[in-house]
Amino acid sequence: MLISVYGASGYQAGLVLAELSRRETPAVLVGRDAGRLRRAADAVGFTGAEQRIASLDDHAALVEAFTGCDAVINCAGPFTGSGQAVVAAAIEAGCHYVDTAGEQLYVKEIFDRFAADAERAGVSVLPAANDGCLPVDLLAHLLAEQAGPIAEITTGHLIVDGGGPSRGSLRSALATADAFVSGGLTYSGGDWASGIPARSRSITFPGQAEPTEMTKMPLVEVITIPRHVCASHVESLGEARLGARLGTPIAPEVIETLAEGPTEKDRVAQRFTYVVDAVRHDREAVRGVVRGTDTYGTTAVIAVEAAQRLASSAEPGVLAPAQAVDPADFLEFLAGRELSWAIGDPQ
Ligand SMILES: NC(=O)c1ccc[n+]([C@@H]2O[C@H](COP(=O)([O-])OP(=O)(O)OC[C@H]3O[C@@H](n4cnc5c(N)ncnc54)[C@H](OP(=O)(O)O)[C@@H]3O)[C@@H](O)[C@H]2O)c1
């Protein structure tokens, strides 16, 4: 199996390359700068890996770069306004596609714009194969299967420690600052709409004595969950403190002065808890919980595993995580990689 990594010189891509190298999966590094690609390959001991140059505005070069590869993992954020070129080229090259995007409107656009093309070409496209969207989407699917008809879903994300976001994540937040200010889309009554106030303002996470103040946040699972769970309302919340920080964008020139991303020590010290709070039609509340460490390291494992699974067997089309992989099997795979998940409320 041959996997190409687009935006291979970035911070998240470095962790993806390390994961591919650990698995001894051959990789092709693709990007716009030969020197930076070589340094990225050397950094993870991928010295023999092939490098191909293709910028986002050169469709033919992108198609050529992906031709012969089983899947591409696109790490070139911000994806808003640029990821579409990589998706279009992957479909034309007959190469399955995975990305690490956390940008809500971008992911909706991929579903809206590429579903028919991907299906016709027999290509599977899985946006948002990251630590946040993928496990939460899979958990929502299992929760709905086990708990019966669901009326509402609220997802809540809490991240503690970890050295802060990477420069790339801050650039993505800047590119989607309007969505952070508005809270983004809510799925309501069969369609997505902005401007709908959150139904919950706080969440008591497992192990907490006090509720955490939350705010509406433009998370991607709002786009993916309604594609396989029949709920009439889906909203996503993040910690209010983080929302205020991301809603006050840092100037691009300031971002360039920051570290590329958290150190390994910070990543390992980080803890995340994501809850899926569902309300059944009979108003009974049910909860699913995912907990882990190291959001960027977990994203690398998820993106590589998802790309390999897409290349082995998946339906063609643009897919939500639960449509692309077997939910329980994938979560069990992650459970072997230091992520825990449960339906119910573990303390
Ligand atoms: N849970 C989540 O939502 C989640 C988790 C993990 C990651 N992510 C997302 O993953 C993305 C990557 O983050 P990162 O920290 O790795 O970013 P980064 O270090 O800035 O890396 C970005 C990569 O994209 C390439 N790139 C950017 N713009 C390009 C363009 N116009 N043309 C060609 N290549 C371009 C860069 O190439 P050069 O080296 O040539 O500049 C670099 O290789 C971000 O969008 C982040 O939000 C999301």
C-alpha cells in the first residue's frame, strides 16, 4: 500500500509521517517546496521516501502526484478555500482521500460539492479524520444504535494542558474566525443553519464536581453525525474559555513568531474528554464518552488508520466516519492506542 501525504512539511504531517514510518508503510511526500519536504522526510527517518512537488493551483501536477497512490492524507490546513483542489485531484487520480480538517464549513462543502464525483469515480473521501470528529461521530452512531430513537445530540469538547494549538491550528481558526464568533452551524429539523442559540450552556464532564461553562463552537461532527443518526437537533460545544480565545484571532504575523506546535512532552501531558449527550424521544438522557491524551498524536494515528482502511475497503462517495469504517471496531483499535470510550458516564 502506498500513501501520499499532502502538506507533508507541516507539524501535523510530521506526526503522520512518523506513524507511517512506524508501520513501515511506504509514503510519497507531496508539497510545494522540495527543501521543506526533504527536511520533513529526514526528521522521521523516511530518507528513501519519494517526494513530489505540486502546488494547490496546479491541478495536473496534483493529479500526477497522487496517481499510483492508494490514498492521500491531506494535512495542508487551513483547508478553507484550498482543500477542495486536493479533493478534486485525488478523485481524478482515483486515489482515496482523508484529511485532518477541523473547519466546519469546509467539510460541509466537501459533502455538497464532491459526493457525486467521488461516487462516480469509485473513490472514498473522508474529511475530518482527526481526534475530535472521528471518535465522536463513531460514538454517536453506537449510542443511537444502542439507545434507540434519538431526538437531540449535544457534543462537548474539553482539552486540558498540552501546550496550546499548533501554528496551523491557529491559522485555521483565523481563516474561520467568523464561525467561532457566531458559533457555527446547528443541525435543526433536517438542515443546517447558523444563528441558532445553544440549548446547553454548561456540561459536567466525567469526574468533575462542578459543571464547565461551554459555548457553541463550529465543530465538524455537526456536519457528519446527521448523515447516519436520525436526530432532529445536533449542536457542538467547546469550553467557553477556549471559544473566547479562538474568537479573538491572533494576527498572522504574531502566529509566525510562535512555536510550530506543542512539544512531545506537552502532547503527552495533554488530556482530552469528548462527550456525546443524547436525549431520546422519551426525554431520557444517554451519554457517550471518549477520553485520551495528545490530540495531534491521536489525529496522526486516526488519519493513517483511516487511510489504510479506506484503501482496503470502503464505499465510494464523501463519507462521515461512521459510514467509512466500522464504528465499534475502529474505537476498539483506538482503545489499544490509549484512547478509552464508553457508553454511560464513567467517573
Ligand atoms: N481536531 C482538529 O480539528 C485537528 C487536529 C489536528 C490537526 N488539525 C488541522 O490540521 C491542519 C494542519 O495543521 P499543522 O499544525 O500541521 O499546520 P502547519 O504546520 O502550518 O502545516 C501546514 C502544511 O500545509 C502546507 N500548506 C499550507 N498552505 C499551503 C498552500 N497554499 N499550498 C501548498 N501547501 C500549503 C504547508 O506547506 P509549506 O511548508 O510549504 O508552507 C505545510 O506543509 C490545520 O488545519 C489544523 O487545524 C485539526
